[in-house]
Amino acid sequence: MQLFILYESAQGYFLFEKEDYDETGGSLAKVQKAVQSLERFSKTTKLVGSHPFKTAEEALENITALAAPKVTPTLKNFLATYLPATKSSKKQKFALGISDSKLGPELFQDTGITAIHNDTTMEMIRGIRLHYAKLLDSK
């Protein structure tokens, strides 16, 4: 199964893909080890999409909505653009990792995308935050 990670910042939305995701949780130790090294982390985590906010107002609107948590049209379009298309959530062949578990039900209601929030996704987000500038430069 593919694991995508939604990373939001004041700059915009970013979507990363983790290779070799293990749904059973066996990948947590591997992720924790990989996070320690940019070289190791960047071999398993790739930037697959981005939506830079065009104005400060757009950034504020989207970041405020995420805190609510609400799904904005910008986020909905971003995910539709970069995630694999699925006919139904039961046939979804990927997982979308998110940083706030409260966003999951909102995402499902607005997009049909099932999101996950667990130790592995949080560790991935920590790694992205740690190596953020270098990961963006490599694209």
C-alpha cells in the first residue's frame, strides 16, 4: 500500500510519498531510524505534489480552516490533483497520513478519502519537518 503524507505549512500544501509502507506498523522502527539522516530519509520519502499559497490571505484562510478542522476547496482540489483516483473509499489503495486526527472525519465526509493518524505518520511528519528545506530543494 502507498502512504502519502499531507504536510501543511505557511508556504502551502505539500504531499509526500513514503516508499515501502507497512500497514501493520512494522515500519515505525525503520522510519524512526531513517528520520535521523537526511540521506536515508530522502531515499524513502519523495515530494509528489505541492500547492504554494499565492497570497497571505489564502495562507491564513487555509491554515485557519485546518485548525477548525475544515476542508477548504483549495485542499480538496490539491488532494484530487495528486492522490490516485479511487471509485470508493473501500477500494482506496493508499493511505493519507495527517497530523491532526480530527481532520480525518472531515476529509472523509468532503472527499471520500480515508486518512490515518498514527505513530508512523507522526514520525514521518516529524522527519519532513526536520528535513523540509532539503526535501523541497531536491524536487
